[in-house]
Amino acid sequence: MAAVTFVPFVVFFSFPWIFVLANQDIQEVTVKPGEDVTLQCQVHESRINSQLLWRSGNPGSRKAVFVCREKHSYEEYQDPSFRGRVELRDPEIKNGDFSVILKNVTINDTGTYECDYSFIHICIGYRPDPISTIKLTVTDSESKAKAGDDVTLQCQGPRDNITELEWSSLDPKSAGYVFFFSRDDRSHKSLQLPSFRGRVKLRDPEMKDGDASVVLKNVTTNDSGTYECRVSAGSSGQREIVRNFIITLTVTDPRLKAKAGDDVTLQCQGPRDNITELEWSSLDLKSAGYVFFFSRDNRSHKSLQLPSFRGRVELRDPEMKDGDTSVVLKNVTTNDTGTYECRVSSDSTSEGDTPDPISTIKLTVTDPGLTAGRKDGGNKDGGNKDGRNKDGGNMDGGNKDGRNKDGGNMDGGNMAVRKARNRGIGLAVGLSLGPLLASVVVIVVVVVVVRFISCRKYKVLKETNLY
């Protein structure tokens, strides 16, 4: 009985030539990979027990997303890629609600989905407008990377008949393509912007299943921006754009280097709209305050800014278009070396919550003048091999082989040092010989006195004839 019931359905997928008489409004839904999406459809209550279906794809490549009759789903008629991922929002289809939930979507789920009665096609010989048509786009609209990474810009085209693929930058300063492909002439390198030549390739050279993603190699901060993917399909005479993806890429360099006096851009990418607050702070400063602070109500708050940054920091884009919350730090000095953090709040941020940092950048500022001074070590002879004086002596750093440990010159050292040393030695010798000389003098004096007394006594005795 089930086979008989579903004959019209099987016949429908076997005859893709059945045409559409008129177009209807198409709902556009955009979600990110991994999310669940509801495909809405409202049928007449008198038809809730009829054979209903959700299908995807273009004529000639239809897929059954979900098939239902009398409130019972038939998984055996479902395309394998959708099995276990689709369910009715209301299993009872109350009030004609034939909406379905597609779970854990991937970029391959991008496409056009139609809700319809499956039996009409055979009964009346043509396919009228579907009950509901939804154009689903699954894309990670924001991509973040570090300088030097390879980044995949994802784009999903139709599964076949891709005639042209265009990847372009929406930066008004860049006129040209990031990547261009046509079925006739393959990739056109002459149309590619010079900064992207040799750095972009198709993720799948065969673009199987409509994979129009490209890999951008060795990204730099200059690659930050918004990229657009446009996929055309159809015959050479009737091409039409069937896919249009927009991706924002943010490339940060956590090891940002600059020279004293340079202007440095600290990059940060916030949400595209509804930014309420922006905070740039330094993690190395103990002082309370911000490098830069902005609020939607009071604009920038200079009173909250650290004194050393006042008048030196400004938004790269005062309007913060597309969520550009980068700031320019002007005339940097070595004192600006440190780690900087960017935090962004939006309408979706709960009151009182501290948003997580979006961007963390380590800035190193060098002063070429100071570096050159340290390199020559003072005198032309360059001092010791390691450029340092072993004992911190003269500025010339001593002999090349370090033999004068006192840091003296090659001619024997500083004259004043030698004189001072000699005076010290003389004083030490004098102090050590003093007692000995005094003893000798005393002995000499004693001998002279004794001899004088003896001679005098002898003379007296002689005169008195007593001797």
C-alpha cells in the first residue's frame, strides 16, 4: 500500500522537466554551521493528511528533505544526507503547521528548500508554485586568524553547472578580484589583485558538490576586511548568479613590532552594528584607566583615558563601519611596549557583564638610536668582545682580550690611577718602617750620650792623675 501511495512522489523525482508557471516570494534565512534552523510552512488544514514533502535543490537534482503522509514520516524516501536531522516542529501538524527543524546544519545544506503537496504534479500534469520557498545560506560570516595562518573562505555553490566563480574584496580601495574562475578559461590571474597572486587557490580544484571555497595562504593584517563570493551557473548564454556569500576576515598579529615615532594600528573586529561600548586597555600598566574608551551615549571619554595616551589614540574608522573597532596609536615610544586588549559590548551584552576580549596584541617598540649606541660600546675599538667592561672601568672597555682587568688603556692604564696607587704604597711602607727607625735613633742617641759621658770622665781623672 505504501508503494502505491508514493508512486506520484517517485515519479516526480524521476521527471525533472516539469516546469514552474510562476515565481513566488522567497524567504531568505542565514545561519552558522552547527546551528538548528526552522523551515516554515503553513498548509491548509484540510490537507494535513495528504502526502506532504520538503525538497531541496534545482530541477534535475532534487532531494527529498522530509516526506510525510497522515502525520507519519517516511525516512526511506529521504535523501541520506538529511536522515536523522529533520523533524516536524509540531508532530501533530496542528493548524496546518508543516514546518520542519533541520538540525546541525553544514555549509553543504546551503540551497533552496520548497514545501509542497507531492501528488498534484501527476494529477494535473504540471508543478504549480510551492506552498513555501526558503533560500537557506549556511556560512560562518566572521572568520578570525593570526598573521601567517592559512585561512579558508567558505562558499557553497550549486552542485553542478558552475560557470563562473568570483571572490572579491569589498574594500573600496581594492578594485579587482581576490580569485576568479570561469569554466571556459579556468582561473584568470591577470584579473587578480597583485597582493593575492600566488596566495589563493580552490580548496577543491574540481569544486565537487559545489564547493567554491578558497584557501588564502600566509595572511597578514592587510588581508583583514570583507570578502564576497559570487557563483554563477547555467549555460554559457543564460548565466545567473545563484549564490552570494559575504565573509568578514580579521587578521591579528600578536607580535606587533614598531620603531619609536611610528603610528601603530591595534586591530580589533566587533559586531557589525549596535556597538554600545569599546574598551582598549593595557595589561602592563598598574594605573587605573584606559588606553581608549568609547560609549554610544557619550562618545569617547577622555577623562577615563590614561594621561600618557591622551591626544595619541583615535579610531581608525570614526564610524566603526562593519564593526571596525581598531585604533591608531600615534608617535609610539619604548614606554608603549606591552600587551593591549580590546573588549566590545553590544545590545546583546547583558547589563553588568564584562565582555570577553576580542583581540589581544603584544606591541614591542624599539628605539634605533639607543640600539646603535649600545652596539659601538663607546670608543672606536669596540671594547671587549661582548661590548661590556669587565669591571666597569674606562669607556673604551679595556683591551680586546680583556688583559687589563682594571679597565685600563693599552699603554698601562690611567696615570692618575697609578699615582694614587704609588701614594698608597708609600704610605703603607712608611707606616710599617716607622717603629724600626725610631728604635735605631734611640739606640744611636744612647750610644752617643754614653760615649760623651765616658770621655768626659776620662779627662777629669787624667787631670787629677787618678788614672
